[in-house]
Amino acid sequence: MGTLTSAIAASRSALTAERVRIEAAVSNLANAESTRGPDGTPYRRRDVVLEAQPVGPFDTLVGGGTPAAGVRVAGVVEDRAPFQRRYQPSHPDADAEGFVALPNVDQAEEMVDMLGAARAYQANLSAITLIRDVIQRALELGK
Amino acid sequence: MAVDAISAAVAPPGATGITGTLRPPAASGAGSPAQAPGFVDSLGRLVLAADDAGRVANETVGAMLGGTGDVHEAMIALQQADIALQLTVQVRNKLVQAYQEIMRMPI
């Protein structure tokens, strides 16, 4: 409909992206102790790659030379950092030396990521609320 | 001459003047600006847009309930449908207001 609705579309794309970030952090936390996955190796930490994405007429006003307003999930990549090793000979997945390979997930880091994503989600919700209020104020001109 | 012009605009209903622009361009008289889209056409397009937004909102809410959509997508679609409807209602109010204003005009 116009620039304001494109701005809502941009915020909406950000909401989806932040939701995926939260899901990735939740998945990492849930699998912090998973010593085996479908391929037999321990779970690898997932990371979300975000990419700027043009959204309608909003770009022509905001983007300038580099049209970019919305955001989209370019992909979910696996963290190639080495696995943690814990000495636990009784574990069925322990190697010959008695060490178990654990996922390369740092729980504190995941908590921080999750909080950041949740705050970003809230910020985008606020932006949408603001745009809606602006439109409704404009509509009140007709009353 | 001025009186003639006014009576000509008022007397034949649906032919010229205000009534002419209130009709679709195809049905309007020769004297009216048929090329410019009238107020009612805009209202018609707005109604269609509001209907479209309502349909999209309905689909998005259905997708959310079906487990394939997001809550925020559904809420945003509902808000956009609400805004489109409010805009349509405001335009319609102005149209009715203008009509009543003209009907109150002493001739």
C-alpha cells in the first residue's frame, strides 16, 4: 500500500529472522549434551546467518544506493569448532582413552544469544506498534 | 447564464456535474471528466483492497492455527486488514458527509 506498510513488512521479516535465531539457540541448548546425532557424531552448534533483503518501495527511500530494508535467514550453518572432551570412561560413546566428545555448545553463550534475539524481537514488535499508531493517527485526520 | 449552468447540473440526474462523477466513467455524461477516476471508483478499489487484506488475514490465521504460520505473521495480517478497513470506512464517511452537505444546500 505504501511506505509504511513496507516498513511493517521489513519489521515482519525481522521478527521471522529473530524467531529462527531463538529456535537455533533453543536447539543448541537442548542438545548441549547430545553425544550422538543422525550421523553418529556429536551435535554441532547451529548458527543463523542473516542477510539484508530488499522490501518494496521502502528501499527507494531508505536504501539509497544499496537497497536493503528487510532481513532474511540466508542459512543455518554448523559451527566447525572442535568438540569438548570430557573424561568419562563409563559412557557408551567414550573412545579408547575414556574421553567422550561433547557438542561444541557453550550454554552461557547460548543464553546470551537467546536473550539478544528475544530483545531484538521485542524491538521489532515495538517498531510495528509504532508504525500502526502512526497510520491510525493519520486516519484520525478524517474524523 | 450562471443560473442556467446550475440548473443544467442539477436537473438531469446522472448526466452531468456531481452525479456524473459519482458514477463509473463508462456511464458518466459527456460533460464530466470521464478520464479522471472518480471518488466512488477510489472507494470501490479501497473496498476491494480491504476485502483482499481480510482474506489474507484469514489465510494467515488459518495457517497459524494449522501449525505452519507464525503468531506475529497472523497478528500483523490482522492489523493490516484492520487498517485497510478503517481507511475504507473513513473514505466512505467523507463521501456520505459530502453527499449530505450537498443535499442540505438550499437551491
